[in-house]
Amino acid sequence: MQKLDQLKPLVRMAIVNPKSQENAMFSRGIALLCQGVLDTGSLNAAAKNMSMAYSKAWRIIRESEESLGVQLLVRNGAHGSTLTEECQTLLKLYNALESFTQQQAEDFYRNEIN
């Protein structure tokens, strides 16, 4: 059991639109991309910080918006981008849910191996 003490669970979470036929979801990658836009004010800068092509970031945002049925970004042309109010709420909820479920999983794991 001692070796199991060195391990911990890793929870992956996503928020999806159950009515959507698309596969896109709000998960860790899109959350990081949106956080980058929040921090930098630019989808291009957020993509670069993640070593991602702008075209890929733009495609991910578009596919997620279509699948979720929620506009995530307001594009201001050369002046960058901002998160919509819905996206800011979704990002906060995602981060809180991920943190909560991760802590619950770690607590459960620790209790079960001891």
C-alpha cells in the first residue's frame, strides 16, 4: 500500500451541451485558452502563449461556441478580444467544478487506501 500513497487521481472534466450533435465541449484546453484571452485581451496572444496557431485557436473557439450554443468571445478586430459575460461565468464555474471534483477525488482516494 505504501506505493499507492505516492499516487493520486487526476480528474478530467468537461461541460457539454447534451442537445448538441457536435463533439466540442468546454474542457481544460478551452478553459486555458479563455483564461489566456482574459489575461492578455487577445486570442492571438493567448494562442501564442499556449504554443498554438491562431487559426487553431480560432477554430476551437468557433466549434465550442457552436456546440455549446454560447458566444464565448467578443472580437474587437485589431483591438483584441474579450470574454462575453456568459464565458466569464462558464470559466468560473468550470474552474470551481474542476477544483471541487479534484479535491473530492483526492480525499476519497486517500481514505480508501488507508
